[in-house]
Amino acid sequence: MSDRLVLAAGPPQDVDDQVLFRLAEAFEAASPEDKRRGDGDIDNPFDLAITAPRALDISTLYEHAGQAVPANIQAALGPKRAVLLVHNITPFARPGTRPPQLWGLGYMVRSSNVQAATVSLLPEDGTRDRLAVGANVAVGLSTSGSLAIPDEQLNLLSQLPGVTVESARLSATADVRFAVALDWRLTVTSVQSGPLDSGGARWNLYESDGGLLTEHHVLLHTLLLPEDSNDITVHVDTWMRTSARWYGWRKGKHWDYPQQKFTVELG
């Protein structure tokens, strides 16, 4: 099976999404009526492309950066290993369609074959308070699995040898807290996110005025797994929403995409 899958939406459902509705009201208040589009027409014009998550052992990344995991961190981890999962999702407009100006995009991942614990994820609820949409930033990755956007810009060194991740370049740094950093971009106006079940995570992403809807969205997720784990089986659910007025009433539509199952080797 190819690493990249293109998914078609299922049948539409009505949805009451107050986050999406608040964005819609704010957009309408700030936009001339003749610049709006999509009222009364809320057919979903998008397919979604996703790839199998990429898993990287964080202690191995530190070895590539020429750094050892500190003894106190290794002791705190115990019989666990910290792993970075990189998720990718891209909406594709169908030929002859125009993107909606208001949209929501959902991504949810659950693990099923190991007992795991989510440590950190990006983007998270407060990310938009620190970054402008479209901003690129070096995200620090600690040996314990924490992801952080440092107050001061990280001093990046060379790209990690022997490690290739198409959507999130990894580099060594001169920072004493984060010897490894990822080049990452914020692509949405509003985020809801959090841990889910055993080692899972979910993101609700929102944008208005078209925004960066058809951008490639990269979601970062770290977790702790049993030390003897060789792979992790994950189930990925995705959805899309949009909003329009129908004879003066605000309404929302929701589309689910087929669930996908991946067995991810732990590198």
C-alpha cells in the first residue's frame, strides 16, 4: 500500500459547531457582503490526502545529534522509550470547485496494540497566541518527549545525518535543553487539541477566508511506549466542516472520511 492515501468524503451531516460559527460571524462582520461566497451552497468540494504517520525514537535522534540522553532523564523514563510521531494531512479541492471561506478540519489518532501515554503535541490550543499563521519556527524536542517553542530562537546547526522526514526537517542545535529541533509551520487560525485514550491525540483545526486550507498540515505528537515495542498500530479518523447561511439561518455541515489503520515501525 502506498504511503499516501487520498480519501473521499462520506455523506453530509448537520453539525452544531460553535467554534466554526463564531469564526463565521467574525468573518461576516469584517467582510463586505459582495466578497463572501458559499452562502446556501455547502457541498464539500474536498478530498483529503493523508500519509502513514512517521515514528522516530527520540534517543536515536539525540545520538544522531551527537548527544547522549542524560542519566537522570533515562532513569525517569524507566522501561519506556520516547517516540515522535509526525502526521500529515492535505485537503485537495476537486476540479471545478471553489474552497469555502470558512472551514474546520479534524484529525484523530488512537493506538490499539500497546499501552502508551501522550507527552506533548503541536499545534496546541495556545500556539496561535504565540505565532502568526504561516510563521515558521524551530520547535525544540527534549529527551523526555516534550515539544516546545522556546522564547528565544534556537541556534540551529547541521541537519541530522541519516534522518529524513519530508514534512519536518530535523536539525541539531547548540541549546542545552533541546539538542534536536524540528522546522515546523503554523497553518491555521484556531486550534483545539489534546491527548486521547492510550497514547492518542486529536486536533480540530479552523480557518476563515480560505486561509491556508489547501496547505500541507503537519501535526506533531510525542508519546511514551514500552521499551521493547517494535511497532505501534494506529487508527486515524478525519473530518471536514463548513458553515453557511440558509435563508438567514446559520447552519453547519460535517463530512467524515474513511478510517485508516496503519502499523508504524518504530525507527
